[in-house]
Amino acid sequence: MKIKEILQSEGNEQKIHVKGWVRTRRGSKHVSFIALNDGSTINSIQVVAEASDFDEELVKQITTGSCISVSGKLVASKGSGQAVEILAKTIEILGGADADEYPLQPKKHSLEFLREKAHLRFRTNTFSAVFRLRHALTFAVHKFFNDKGFFNLHTPIITGTDAEGAGEIFQVTNLDLENLPKNEEGKIDFSADFFGSKTNLTVSGQLEAELGALALGQVYTFGPTFRAENSNTSRHLSEFWMIEPEVAFADLNENMDLAEEFLKYCIQYCIENNAEDLQFLDARMEEEESKLKKEERSEMGLLERLQFVIENNFVRLTYREAIDVLRNSKPNKKKKFQYPINGFGDDLQSEHERYLVEKKYKKPVIITDYPKGIKAFYMRMNEDNETVRAMDILFPTIGEIVGGSQREERLDKLQERMEEMDVCQKELWWYLETRKFGTCTHSGFGLGFERLIMFVTGMKNIRDVIPFPRTPQNAEF
Ligand code: 4AD
Ligand code: MG
């Protein structure tokens, strides 16, 4: 039986068989109390082993981290802290864990330490809670879109395009790097490469999702994306998961409505289905924050913050309005921003995003209509010919969580932008054909899945919400 199920049962002396990993063993000469966890829930079951029933040598092997199989009966607990406990009849050691060598001691370890032990960190309360929530959010994403009649589309992981045009791509090749084939001009001959052309890992499934939307109506992707940004921050991964819906006939306003509804749904889903894990993480965050200086602490606890986001409308403002607010803000006037805001055209840095969300509006904020110069080629041009129908959603403590736009559906305008931005039209002939044949208004966005998990779990470093993080200089495990 799974421990989750056992803990919901009454202790009527019924026979129980359970397997799991030992969190702790304490007790006396006469009796041992074993906290056993099998990952099904944050809570462990207490196993009581009377010394008279067991071989002393066996009991000694029941150390933190060892894996055991227990048979016995479930009874109402005599102690406080748990309603039921297992009176063990037989215990089998399935896999021992040498107490001197096992890296996880029954005490609090730092997240940095646990990152180096990523193969074992699932066995801690914090990480098991985070990864159960990661699963719940995955499920919520699919449920949300399925219930709305979207189709999940698997877009390619190996591609020849750089959808975002930022050049942060990982090349994919099976050419012998020591001995590269060259063409007549002395350049690398990619026609000799595996796919007969230059390829890379995808930075986004958007362009292919657009092709799907212009036939299936509403699609979404949910896959890994790869970016060779050399930004070693707490919010960037080199390999992360992105959810990208794409909707035919939707304009930017409908796109924002969808994104807001989607984010609230995912958070609500966790509140309803993962209460125990969230309560644990809420308490954990409170404890972590108590170590900070008062001015660095968040105004809200984790659960309170999640509820707050669900209950309030996101603030919507244009980039021009945001720049005005920022230019006239106290930190800008007092030269407290590392990147001062001078005016139109300035890119928003995370310090600006956090000011708007955490200080000014104290709510999630959606900024629209950015200058064309700081956004990708595919965004729809506004009448002013200076701004595009982009939207970024900014979240408290996270900054940008969603980036999206209404797409340029007019062939001539799209070609114009590609020319200006030096995007190769020949390579994207298939993308352009959707504008040539049966084009229509359409929009979509990308949600950084790990950033959503950070928000829901209160974890402050993105490396702690993905099982095995890939970051510059690190691809272990
Ligand atoms: O804003 P981005 O670059 O948008 C796109 O890729 C569009 N093609 C999406 C679309 O319209 N279909 O990325 C979308 C989101 C960001 O808002 C952020 O949450 C996340 O992806 N993201 C990252 N997450 C972790 N590590 C990174 N290096 C990330 N880069 C972007
Ligand atoms: Mg973005």
C-alpha cells in the first residue's frame, strides 16, 4: 500500500505491507521508531519495531536512506503527531545505506549542497514536494487546454531555425569536429552534415505551432527548449520547458485573457490538489524568510500570495505607460536602478519589472506594445510603425513569466520586417506560405514552465525546480 493511502485509513489492526526509504530511526533499547517515506506524500508513516521481535543486527541496518519492506498491522497511534502507525511484524532490508557514507543526514542541508547531490535530493521533503507539484502543474496544463478543445502538438526538437532570432542556439551535428568538410569557399560544408543542412536544438516551438493553429484552430506545445545564453542567473536555464499555445482568430486582448485564465487555473489546481505539499513549502518559506533582513522579506506568505494572484485582475499597461511610470519613479530619480530609464526604446531589466510588480502595482502586470527594435520579427506591427503587438506577463518575485504576441499575419509586412531584421526568408519559406495561403489573425504566448513552478513552490532558484538543471558549465547527471 502507498503511505498516502495508509495515512488516510483508520487503524483497525488490519494487515499492512509497505515499502519505502527510511527518513530517521530513533528509539531505545526496547523499541525503535522508524519514519518511513515512499514518495507518495510529504508525510512519513511511523513504524514501531519492538526490539524483542527483531534481530539486533537487522535493526542496526535500518539507517537513514536505507530501503525497507515492512509487514505488520495498522493501529491507532499511542504517540502524538500521527493518527496511525504500523506495528511491525517483519522487516526486510531491500537496500542498505551505510550511515557513514550516505550524504543526506537527518538534518537540514543547504539547497546548494543538495544540488550537488541531485541524484538523491528527491528523498528530501522539500524536493519531493517540489517535484510532486511539478507533476501536478504538468497535468493542470494538459487538462486546461484539453478542456478548452486545444490540441497538443509535438513540435521538433531539432530544427534549422532560430525562432527568437537571438542567436543563442546549440548546434546539432555529427560532423567530425577535428576534421570538418569544407566547400570551395573554405567554409564548413553543412551539406555533408547529418541532415544535409545546419541544425540546432529548438529555442521555441512557436513557428511550427503557428502552422498547426492555422489548420487545427487551437494548439499548444509543451516541450523542452534550449538556449545557449551565458546568463548564470537564478531564473535562467540552458534547457527549460515551455508551454506555447497558438490560437487562430485571437487578437492580443484575447491572448492576454487566455494567459491570465491559464495561469490562475494552474495555481488553483495546485491549491486544490496539493494542499499538504503547499503547506509544507509555505512553512519552509516562512522559516527561510525569517533569516532575512526585514526589508528583504516578502509581504505575503506563499499560500497567501497564490490566493492573491487568483483573486485579482492582472494590471495591463502599454510599454509607453510603463516607461513613463518608471522614468518618474523614485528609484530612477534617485539613480538607484543599475540601468537608468531614459525613455522609449529602453529594454526593461528585471529590476524595472520587479519595481512595477512589487512596488508600484503589487499585482501581476501585463505590458503590451513594445518597441519593434527589442522584439522578434514575427510580432504584428502597430499603426504607429514603431511598436508591435507584444505582451509580457510579469509576476511578483519572478519577473517575466510569459512572453507572447499577436502574430504578423500580413505577408508584405512580415517580409518587410524579416528584411529589416536580417531573417532569412528562403529558410522560412514554409512559414511565409501560411501568410500566402489562407492567412488570418492569430496569437500565442510562451510560458516558462520552471518559472511557474518557482512561483507556486516559493523556490528562489530555478535550478531547484527541475530535476537535473543544465546551466553554463554544468550538465552533470
Ligand atoms: O519570451 P520568450 O523568449 O518567448 C518565446 O520564446 C516565444 N516564442 C513564445 C511564444 O510567443 N510562443 O520565452 C517565453 C518564456 C519567458 O517568458 C520565460 O518565462 C521563459 O520562457 N524563458 C526561460 N525560462 C528559463 N530559462 C531561460 N533561459 C528562459 N528563457 C525564456
Ligand atoms: Mg521574452
